[in-house]
Amino acid sequence: MMKTDIFGEALQDYFEKRFQSSLILHNSYGADEEMPLDIFFRDPEDFPELEFIALALCDGKVLDVGAGAGSHTLYLQEKGFDVTALELSPQACHIMKKRGVKKVLNCNIFNYVGGKYDTLLFLMNGIGLAENIEGLKKLLVQCKKLLKKGGQLIFDSSNVAYLYEEDLLRPDHYYGEVTFQYEYKEEQGTQFGWLYIDQESLIKIAQQSGWVVQILYEDENDQYLTRLSLKH
């Protein structure tokens, strides 16, 4: 039987300083990758510019979706925000509480009905949890239900077309729909889908769903930061 929270187990070991094995990320597009766990425990001085911009734009009551080990939540909390961390991994939620995050929700964003927020924040390509284009459309509908009037959705993503520029054949489905599987201490987790959405596709989908789209930042690696707000 495959473990369902391999990621959380690796985070727990890293947090408790007993991390002895690499967290391997198998993917559908190329060679296996090692997942660096220290990025989930970064101090603010180690946040990249894109994340600082996103955090600076947060307003009002914030829901940090896919909060991981809670570094962004802690930053906002220390700035005085009413911020809640939402995370699917039970062990990651346990770590956040140990690190001092005051409000932690262990649930799936698609099933969450617990309140309304001024800002929904999905950093480190957190929007990828949509898994695919259809999932993104459903997620945008769910986000509408969770936003107060005048609220905003802030996230980053990437155009991964570069993965297919050489010998790798493009898949039959949208090329930004990839599959991942964690492996830790020779045990594998369940496979899961992840979405990387290019700007053009995002703008088209979001506008069709009634969102106003602003691209706030772009870097040289085809990564970008965007803010979505609802038409009044």
C-alpha cells in the first residue's frame, strides 16, 4: 500500500533534524529530481523577489493555500495579518503548529466552506494543485465562493514549454499538465497531477470565468506572478 503523505513525512524528518534520505520527485517529463526541503523553511531574507511582491500585495483577511511548512503564513502573521494556513498534508499542518502558526486548516481547498477572505494566496505555483485545465476552471469557481467582495486571488506559475524544446515529445493533453510522485526512504507515494499554466492560457480561462487579470511580475525563467480580481 502506497503512503499518502510521503511529502509530510520528509518535512517532519527535516524539521526534527533526522532527515537522512533524499526526497525524490518522479515526473512525467524527464529525469527524476531531488526536492530540496530547505525551501519550505526559508527565512524572509531568503524569499525571492516574486514572493515579496505577492506578500506585499496581501490585504485584509488572508488564506494561504498549500502553505507547506508555513513560512509565508508566519511572515504575514508577524506583520499583523489575520492569516490562515490551509494545507492538505497532516504532518505539514503539525509542523506549522509547532512553528507557531496560529490558524491551521488540514483540508482540501475544493472542499473548504469555512469562511470568506480578502486575499487567497497560492505561492510556489500553489495553483498547480488544480492538476489540469478543467481543474483550474473548477478552482476559479471555488475561489469566487471564498472571496469577499473586492477580494483578490494572487499566485505564480510558469510556462514550461521549454521542457519540450529538444527531444521530448509534447503530450496529447495540455503540455503544462504533468504528473508527479514522491519517493522517500525507498517508499513511493501516490501519483498526483500538477498544473503549470502559461500566461496566455490563464488570461483566456480567467476572463471567461469573469476575472480581471493583472500580470504583476515576470522573470527570465518564464515564471510570473498574477493577481485576479472579480468584475464588479
